[in-house]
Amino acid sequence: MKGHVYSSTLLATSGVILMAMGLYFIVLRPALLPEDLRYMHASLTEIQAETPGLLEWLPKVFWVLGGYIFATGLLTLSIALTTFRTGVRQPAAIIALAGLSSIGGMVIVNFLIDSAFKWPLAGIAALWASALALSWFEGRQRPFGQQLRGTPTGGM
């Protein structure tokens, strides 16, 4: 097998999907979704009456959140196309922690609030996890110490 090409492709795909999700949060996501209102056991009218500034404030929160999601995707894409391909172990550990703390946390919260997006998000997390599993498998296919594309042997 010629390196971590398949796992890198899966991870790069995860990064692009996160970038698109970040743009969705910045440009298209409404202040409150139907599942938000369900979770709060409140109607939009009640929210507007009790907290009149909330619907103006929330989009700004989602702009910031979207920026972080986009940045996570961009960095994931960058790592997938560079160091992750080399088979060095440290990027895989960093990607695993980043995935758990970003898309992993988002999936958990979306299941807790019974979001309509819980399964698509779980699919993105599964794609991320598949890239890591495939990276491990690809690494086992190479003789010990062999690096890819002329990279020096040894660790980071």
C-alpha cells in the first residue's frame, strides 16, 4: 500500500464538510431551530416576549461558532493533505483529540437535544473515525520504520 492515501482522503473530506458546516452557521443558520424551541419547551412568541434581544444576539454567536467550525475544517484539511499522509503517529493522535472535542461534542449535544441533525452529524463523526481507523490499518501494512515519499525515518 502506498501510504496513507485513503485515510488522508477520508480525513480531507471530513475537513471540507466541516468547512461547509462552518459556512452554514455563518451564513444560513437561523437563530432558533424547531428542535431548539422543543428542547426549551417554549414557543417563538414566548421567547420573543421574555427575552427580546435573544434573536438578535444568537446569530452573532453562530457567526463565531461557524468561524471556529470552519477553522477546524481548514486545519483538518491541511493536516490531511500534509503530515497525516506520512504515517507519523503524532498527527493521528492530534486528529483524534480534535475530532473528539469538536464533531464528537457536537454529536453528543445534538443527541441530547434530539436534533434533526443528529444522524448527519454522527455520519460526519463516523467519517472522521473511519479515517483514523484506516490510517492505523495503512500504517500496519508498511514495514516498521518505512516512511513515505522520501520523508526521513524516525518520529516527529
